[in-house]
Amino acid sequence: MASVTLSAVSKIYHGGVEAVRGVSFEVPDGSFCVLVGPSGCGKSTLLRMIAGLETITGGTVRIGERVVNDIEPADRDIAMVFQNYALYPHMSVYDNMAYGLRNRGTPKAEIEARVAEAARILAIEPFLDRRPRQLSGGQRQRVAMGRAIVRKPQVFLFDEPLSNLDAKLRVQMRVEIKRLQRSLGVTSVYVTHDQVEAMTLSDVLVVMNAGQVEQIGRPIDLYRKPATRFVAGFLGSPAMNFLPGTVVDARTVSIGGGTLRVAPGTGTAGPGTTVEVGIRPEDLRIAAPGEGLRVAVEFIEELGATQLVHGRLGDAPLTIQVATGEAPSGDAFEIAASPEALHLFDPATTARL
Amino acid sequence: MEKRATFSNRYLPYALLAPQILVTLIFFYWPAAQAIRQSFMLEDAFGLSSDFVWFENYVALFKDPSYYQTLWTTFVFSGSVAFLSLSVALLLAVMADAEIRGATAYRTFLIWPYAVAPAVAGVLWIFMLDPSLGMVARGLKSLGLDWNPRLNGTHALTQVVLASAWKQISYNFLFFLAGLQAIPRSVIEAAAIDGARAWRRFWTITLPLLSPTTFFLLVVNIVYAFFDTFGTIDTMTQGGPAKATETLVYKVYSDGRLGGDLGGSAAQSVILMIIVIGLTAVQFRFVERRVTY
Ligand SMILES: Nc1ncnc2c1ncn2[C@@H]1O[C@H](COP(=O)(O)OP(=O)(O)OP(=O)(O)O)[C@@H](O)[C@H]1O
Ligand SMILES: [Mg+2]
């Protein structure tokens, strides 16, 4: 096993696209790191640089103690699971898994033992003689995983491995990947644009935007204390509400005619400063008339266990998540939030105050 | 899935097919039938009368050692042309694929030789390889090799192989390039991560995945070398020296047209027809069985 360390890594493609700009972070040995961000933010590019499939324009990538910038993918001792699985179409499932071991001159008996072991773990024993085209998407996914684990590499790399599966299978495979990574203890870097996958899988979560890192940390810390407006809006579903507000004093902001209390210790600004106030839909509650901020109801979405009430506070759109049956019946109601639930952001820099 | 078109008038489909069927009948079936009929006939020396002689023409053919000589020449010729044009085309396609995934200007450039008529290709190569005029010939001579395709049969065969293979390279190149570009990049990348270097990747991934293309091209190239190289041979060597470059097709021409042996020549044509039908059948069977993975 080994850690993965990136120092000021950047990538400029032919034609001048700056896909990654000065990214630095460390994935500790044995931990699960998820790179998440919107489409085109450079996640795959970063992963492919770790794999050795893209040249590194600037900075260094280390696997363990070794700088791997100029080392071929074959010699980096990594395994990768691709979005389209990239199985070898002309080989049986067995040969797909054995290929990497044969390339490294592993003895035949050991290849058989390792492939059998991986097939058992992933429950693909019945398919070992089949070609990839004779498998379902979920089975192919397992073979791709099998091909990665038989090698016992230093690092696993995943590029959106679940995005071609249906919703149910995706949840199931997500749990399996987590379990597998825990039991094998292999350092992993996983790319996704699905924030649920990101939150659930990661020990270390890296949120990227436009080629740069927005925030790194434990997923729950990012969720509780997002460092930028971008991170705040990206993590959490339904997404955080953002309301224009004005600082009244160190403990109070005014929003759309009413006021909300801010917890002590929340960063704030001088009185009269405009700020953006972020509140998650699940942190809002319905207040008694005359006690909160007035919201006009637009429509209600039923999610089963909960309901999403979509409305407007002044001009700003707003979503509130309540337990089923608690949604207000009229076309307007009032809301309140506990002081701890408020996140204040500087509208100019988008940084947390 | 079966697609069926429906016509309101039931004679319309026949009317639409008629011209094509007519052309096939007049220009293929009729001459073919003529050839088969002719192959059972023996003409007298003046071409005034002919007798039905059953399989005598075929028997004579298979007793003639020069026919086996030609058969052998044809195999050597076709094998060399197919091997040379396939391997050079594959090499070029791999290099092009690595450099430019999807650029078309380069492809257009490489297709040019294919548009050159066989006779022109022959002349072009004559200019390069002619013992007194050609620059390649002079180069070879300065290296101490007495290059003389007019007298040396091996040299002559080499010459027609080069010219014929050269003409086919661009065609093969296009198919190989298309085949290479159809291989998902991630499959090659997965192999690289799996510890395979470039050379090993080529042998264990690229080449097997190209095998449907390669097989298709192999048959096409053999058919080409058998039947489409007449013009090239005729301009360069006329089958000589001493029949060293005489292929089956050229022999049909030289025996029938120049030698006046119409029956024997027709019998040879019929054998060629059977070969072409055989190759096509192999091709179809294979294509139906597995083209895609
Ligand atoms: N081979 C390439 N040549 C030029 N530009 C590229 C190349 N590959 C990616 N890019 C550009 O680099 C940027 C980052 O691409 P990348 O594939 O890393 O995004 P991503 O975060 O993985 O997105 P997605 O979630 O859609 O997969 C994009 O603007 C993309 O257009
Ligand atoms: Mg991507």
C-alpha cells in the first residue's frame, strides 16, 4: 500500500485548455479519496495523471515515496476501473482478470488462485468462461472490479465506475465497493459527479471546480462547514437555499423584511454589509404565524417519507424539506431556522465568512 | 431484424430490379455460360469449326506442367502481394492512428495510389525499376546487385509484386485505420495499466481486435492479386521473362488471345471462376459468423 501525494499539479492540454490548475493534496495510505465536482472541472484529467495516461504539465505526483511523473502506467503498480469498464472484448472473463498477472510473469498456479479468489468475492464464478459481450452491465462492472483486485496494486483508481448502471444497482455496487476497499485496505481515488456517492464513500472528500480544489476534508466537515458557496451548493440534496441578507449586528441578519439569529462563532461582518445566507432545506422549520419569515408557496413535491415545499421568500426561490403531512395547507406560511443552521458567505469572494 | 418494404403495385419491384438483372445477365451470366460452353469445345486450327470434346480441355490442362508452374507463380505472387501490402498498410495505419486520431487530410493523401490505374502504376514502377532508366535500379546496381528484371525471373516477379502491392496499400490502410479507430481507447489504456508495454499491447490487444478486418482484407487482397493485377503485369513484364511473372489470369489471356487455344483458355477461366466463388463463400461465412466482438 502507499499514499498518493499531489503537489501543485497542473495540466494544460494541446490547444491551451487549462484543465487542472495547481492542485495539491494527500491521500493517506489505505484511505478512500473521492474527487467530486461538476462536469468538465478536471476530475478525470487529474485521475488520469495519477494513472499515467496523461502527461503532467506541472507539479509532481507521488505514489508512496516515489515521484511517478515520468514512470509508465505499467510500472506505477496501480489498477483502474473505467466508466465503460474497458474489458478486453476478445478474452474470456478469466483471461480478462489474468491478463495483468500474466504480463507481470506471475506463476500459473498463483494466477489461478487469485482469479478464483476474486471471482468468489465478486460472485462472478459462473461467468469465467464467457466473453464480456455475454454479460449484463452489472456483471461487466464486477469483472472490471475483479481485474483491478487480482493485481493487489498499491492504488485503486475509479473513474465514474457506476454511472452506467441503473439506480438500484448503483446503490448496491456502491456499498460493495466500500466494503471491498475496507477489507482490502487499498488506497483509492474515486471520481464521480454524484454527491451522494461522494459523501457515502469518502474518507477524504475533494470538491473541485474549474480545475481547482475548492475544499478538502472529511465529508461531514465539508457538509457542516462548507468553505465556499460552491461547496455549500454542491453538497447536499436537495441543494442549500441562498438568500440575500444584510448584517444587523454580530448575532442577527435581516432577510426579506424579517430577521434570523446567527449562532455565536459563525463568521460575520460589520453591520450593514450585504451577505449571502445559506440554509439547508432540512434545517428550515415551519414557524407559528408572526414569528418567522413569510414564504409564498409555489408547489409541493412528494418524496414519500418527506415533502419538499417550493416557494419564494421575497424574490428568492426557497425549498423546505418537512416530514410528510407537515406541509402547510395555505398559499403562504412562515419559516424559522436555528442559529447553527445559518452559513454566511461573502457575495464578492463567495468565501465563507 | 428483417426490413420489408411494401409496394402498392406488385409488378413495380420487378420493374425496378429489371435493369440491374439485365446488366448482370448480359455482362456476367452470358459470358460465363459462353466460357463454360467453350471449355467443352475444341476448335480446329483455322477457327472454322468446333467439336464437343467433353472434359478433354481440362484433362489437357491438368496434364500440362506449365499450368502447375503458373499456379505456383500465382500463389507466390498473391501471397507476397497480400503479405507486403497488408503489413505495410498496418504499419502505416498504426503510426497514423497514434499521431492523429480522426484527422482526414492524411487519409485523403494516402488514398491516392488507389485512384491510379493499374497500367499507370506499372509505368510508374517501370520508371523507377527500369535497368537503364530507373533510379532504384541504378541504386541497386551501385550496391553491387545486377538488377535486371528483363532477364532475371526473380527480379521481374519482385518488380510486379512491388507495383501490385503498392497499389493496394492505400485501400488496406483505410480499412486498418478505421479498424484501429474503432478500438476503444480505454481498452488500450486498461492494457497499459495492466502492465503491457506498447509491443505487447499490439500483439495481445490491437492485433486480435483487428482480426476481422485483417481477414476481410486478406481475402480482398488475394482476389485482387489473382484478378486485378493483369494491367500491371501486362505493362511491366507481359508475363515474362520465360513466363516467370505469368499468373493464372495472364495465362488465360496469353493462351486464348495470343496462343489461339480458346477451349483451353475457357477451361482456365472456369477454374478461376470456381476459385473466386470459393473465396467469396469463405468470406461470407466468416463475415456472418464474427465481425464484431
Ligand atoms: N484530450 C483533451 N484535449 C483537450 N482538452 C481536454 C481533453 N480532455 C479533457 N479536456 C478538457 O479538460 C477539461 C476537464 O476535462 P475532464 O475530462 O477532466 O472533466 P471531468 O471533470 O472528468 O468531467 P466529467 O464529469 O464530464 O467527466 C474539460 O474542459 C475538457 O474539455
Ligand atoms: Mg470525467
